[in-house]
Amino acid sequence: MDRYANSRRLLERAAGSLTGGVSSPFRAKAPVPLYFRDGEGPRLEDVDGNRYIDYALAWGPLILGHKHPQLVEAVRDLALKPHIYGAQHELEYEVSERIQELVPCAERVAFTCSGSEAVAAVFRLARAFTGRPRILRFEGHYHGWHDQELISYRPDPQRFGAPDAPCPTLDSRGQAANSLENVVVAPWNDVAALERLFARHGSEIAAAITEPVLCNSGCLMPESGYLETLRRITRENGALLIFDEVITGFRMTPGGAQRHFSVTPDLATFGKALAGGIVLSAFAGRRDVMEEMLKGAAFGGTFNGNPIAMGAAVATLDVLKDGRALRHANEMGIQLIEFIRALAAEFGIPLRITGFGAAFSLHFTKRSNLRNYRDTLEDDRDFLNRFLLAALDEGLYLLPDGRWYVSTVHSEREVEETIAAVRRVFTRVARPLRPSV
């Protein structure tokens, strides 16, 4: 019996009008892009009646889970009022003031609708403020899909150059070739390479942008002192430091990775968890840099700061601001990490788990240390795919790259059910170790 028959049927219909049958090609995953009809808390139900514990969380935004009461109430109330003014309203500064209270770098805040837009804006601000053309970025880091952003995210090993001096590479057909002209690419977690690149290009670099935790390529953590060194080197060279906190913001701590690591960037981008699943992104930073947009660095957007998104952000940040809800999410994630590691050892499966409690990744690899994107290329992708398909059958909804997101409403019950499911998955995909004689 096909567990996903209705999803297949709906995908076939959607493909007649919707390109590829999906709204984002990233969602076209095996065994079929699933169609869902409901969800509540940390759980989902698809159109075939299959129920799942949700660790995808819509690729991260659902920090409060599905249909959180405070978020639902806020959106319901605002749905009865004008949905957009194209002008100012009080919720805009209520959200920006909340962000200021939580985020160390947020002297000023601006709103937009996607992380890609936020990154494009901070690149422009950095170039306007410094008068320099180049952006330094790191191999394997994702900062959006625009031409100037989608560079060396998943570079082809045949073209990405030496480990200590990566070649910038385009990641999509149709990208303008000259998008590479003002980009410098560095390996992550490599201080010596960073110093060499700044010695060579420092006078041209407007800003360095990094995911403070490399969530988009395996949830890799910065090595001790690395972000502090990046902060020092950018400052010494007159360049700005940008943290892409689209994932870590309002997930790692209420103040993001910059609060967790006590490293304050000049600019930062946010999204996903900011409004609990309603469309909203933001960027924030030093007042003198942000106010370049008042001096001719163009920025705008019809839907920026719309009331429904702002109301959702107020509700979400009010739940998160005291830190208790995120501490719980991270505690649940840490429990999952510890249990899954123990199960893998029991079954003789080589596994490394990287990240932090509320965002972590599984790497089926024999490598003892994962520092950067290239290290993840040794992961056993075939085994990961088998794991993911078996996990879906066992009621775990996961992202296709082995990443797990944990919300504030995942509980001990979900942890217990998940560990039982993972045990069944490992039983299906790997033979357990025989007791030593």
C-alpha cells in the first residue's frame, strides 16, 4: 500500500500549473513532496492521514510549533483590521524596540520579507559606508539565492580550488558571470587563511559575512576564538562584520548567536523564527551604517513592516524574550543528540552530530572532526538518504540534508517517541553490533 498516494495525486495536479509542482525546488524531495492538511504543536498530518513529529519546522521558522495560541490570537485580531497601509503604524516600532532589547548590534532596525532581501540590503549598506567593492564570504555558507549571494555555497569539488585559497564559484545556471568580480571566498574556521586574504585584499573588502553557526552546511560550530578573531581582523582592516542570523536569530538564544558568543557584528540579518512562521525578515546594526539608506543607499519594499507580520513578531518575541522557552527547546535538542549518539554507537554506525540543541545535523561519517564545508563532503549521503526515508515511514519529518530543528513545544514525550523511532530506523538500515566475545 502506498503511504503517500494522495500526495502523489496532488503533486500530479499541481505540476499542471505550478512549476515543478512545488513553490520552492528545495522541497522536491523523496519519496514525494508531501502535502499536509494540518499541524498542531510539534506534530503534522499529511493528506494521507500519516502523522509525524515535525523536526523540519517549515525549514526553521516555526520556533513556537504549529498554531501557537498567542500567535494565532495575534494574527486573528489583525486579520480584522487593514492588512497593509503602505505607511507607518505603531507595531513597527514596537517590534524594532523589542529587537533592540534582545540583539546587541541593533542600534537601528529595518524590515523586509525574506532573508535574501535582507542580505542584499546589508551588502549595499556595507559598500556605501566603506566605499569598497568586495564582500568576503565563506565556503559552504548560504546567504540567499540572488546572484551576488549564491556563491560558493555548494561548490563543485572539481572547481573549488585549494583548501586554503578557494576559488569563488557560481551555484546556479543563469547567474551573471560578473557576480564573482567583487567576491572573496575563504575557508571557514581557518584563521591563517583569513589573515592571508585580508593581507592581500583588505583595502578592497567592504565586509565579511558569515553564518555564526554554519547551519546550512551541517550545523558546524565556530572553533573557540574564531568569531572573536574575525571581529578583530575586520575591525583592524576597516571592514564591517555581518552575521547572517536568519537561522540562529531568536533560536540559539533570544539575542541570537551574537549574544551567545559575546561577539557583536556591525550588521546582522534575521528571519525564520522572528515572526514564528509569518513572512518577515529584518536587518539591524550600527546606527551610522544603517542610516546610509537615508543618504542614497536605496532600500524599499511595498510589504515591509506590514501589520500582520509585525503583530506576529510581537507575539513571538514576547514568548521568547525571557529565554525560558528557548532554554527548553535547546534542552530537548541536547537530549535528542545524546540519545541518537548512543543508539548509533550501539548499532556500530559511524555518526557525528554537530550544532546546538535547537538546530543540529547528523553526519554519517568516520571523520572525528568537522570544521568546514569540505569536511562534510565525506559524509555517507546514501546512508543518510536511507535513514531519512525510513525515518519518514516511522513518523519523523526531517529535512533532506540531515538537519533537525527543535521548537519550544517539543516535549519529553516527543523525545521518547523519537528515540524509539530512531531505534526502529537503525534496525532497518544497519545491523547491530554483535557482543564482543
